[in-house]
Amino acid sequence: MVEITPLTPVFGARITGLDIACGVDATTMAAVREALDRFSVLVFPDQHIDDAAQIAFSEGFGPLERTRAGAPGAGSAVILLSNIGPAGEIAPPTDKQVLNNKANRLWHHDSSFKPVPARASLLSAREIPAAGGDTEFASMRAAFAALDPAEQAVLRGRVAIHDFDWSRSRVDAALVSEAERSQHPPVRQALVLEENPHGAALYLGAHARSIEGMGEAESRLLIDRLMALATQPAFTYAHRWRPRDLVMWDNRAVLHRATPFATTTERRHMVRTCVAGAAPTLVAAA
Ligand code: OGA
Ligand code: MN
């Protein structure tokens, strides 16, 4: 029997009583899926999984995204967030890794710059630093619920433009290659997602450049205000990793970001899989 223990009064739950490496039966999978809808972030402590077991478990939630060109693990179902080199030593970070790490420290939804953005992500801690390198989450369902009904009504049906080139260029102008730029033109996303059975969520994050029908300045004010609402302490959870934690989150309900650590002296090796979205956000919101 799985046990589900809430992590905060608002969202997040710890799931115990299952061994993912041994395979998870259909009843348990259904309970986990329901918990994901309800709690948005699930922490599975002490899971001894390798890449194959992580992929197999992740596929239980739907087809996986392939890692985009230009990222470590490109073309496969896993993406590595790691400072460990091929010989097992701490590798001097490439410029691109340093910049990617900087980008991960901005609140974001994974792949919101894709026409059909990710549903869920699963991140497993294979090696963690002694300090820092936490992952923080912010509930976009709590943020939406905190708005007054008049504002909720105004925001429903609005469209945000998510622009990978623009968001990465804000981190560093050299971060986006020509190939990435042409692969990821700006996309339209619903500002409010209605697909969660437990309540609607705001959908913004670092790639959200502007709101359709609003000027740049007015867009920025609105986006910044909603992001500040969502990322206030009462609506956030900081995950302090322990070795062999697997953490899963609903990208259509929470934002997340990485916190810094001593990348040249401490080891951090994380493996991520990403469950593809079943539908574009605008269809889901209609
Ligand atoms: C991710 C991510 C943050 C971290 O895996 O998508 O943003 O703490 N990770 O590594
Ligand atoms: Mn991410």
C-alpha cells in the first residue's frame, strides 16, 4: 500500500511504500497519477533506480519527450544535469553548462517554449552536494486560487507568448545557437490552464515574454506581479535532496527552479525524464 503524506499545507506529498525499481502495479500507478493531479509535486524517497528503471516508471504516465538538440543527452529520453565528466571526476563546466545552470535558476515550467509543453518531469538524485543544489517549487494553482474572481475572469482565455530565444538571451546572449533558434520559434500558451481536476493554474515562467493584446510594458507588469504572487513563501516548497530521491512534478501546475551550489568542488549528478503533454495548452483551456 502506498502512503501519501502532504509536504506543505498547500501542495506536495511524499510517497512511500513502493519500490520503483521492482515495477509498479496498475492500482499503484493509478494512485500515483491521482496524487500528481492533487499534490503537483511528489517525492519518492530512497529509490534505487537506474536510467532504464526511471524511463520505465516515467512511461507509465505517457510518452516521453526526447531531449532537445543542444542539451546533454540530446535525442534520448534522459537529460543529465551533472557536473561529473566521463571519467567520473568533477568536470570544469563548459560555458554552455554554466549558462544552462544559470537559466535553470529562473522559475520555469519545463519546455513551455514547445508547441505542446511537457506534462510532468521526473528528476532523480544520483549524487548531491553537501550544501545548496536544492530544487524549489511554486504552486500556480494556489496562485490562481488567491486571485479575486474578477481578475480570474479577466485572465481566463488570455494567451501568453513563450519565447525560448528571448528568455535564454536574457540569461546570456551567447546561449542560443542558430539551430536552437530556428527549432524553437515563439509559441502561444494559455495563461490559465483549466485541465487540472482539482483547480485551474496560472502558466507563465521564464519563457513567458508577453501577453497577447497587451504592450510589452503592460505585459511585463502583469507577468511579474503574477510570478511574485506564485513564488511567495506560502506557495513554495524547497526540496533539500537526499541521495536516491526521485521527485516528480506537474509542469502544468507548478513552477520550479534550481538553487546554486559550489559547482567546481561539489558533485551533483541528476537525471531527468519528461512526460510529454497530451494536448496543447490552448486546446486544454478551451
Ligand atoms: C529540471 C530542472 C533543477 C535542478 O530538471 O528541469 O530545472 O535543481 N532542474 O536541477
Ligand atoms: Mn526545469
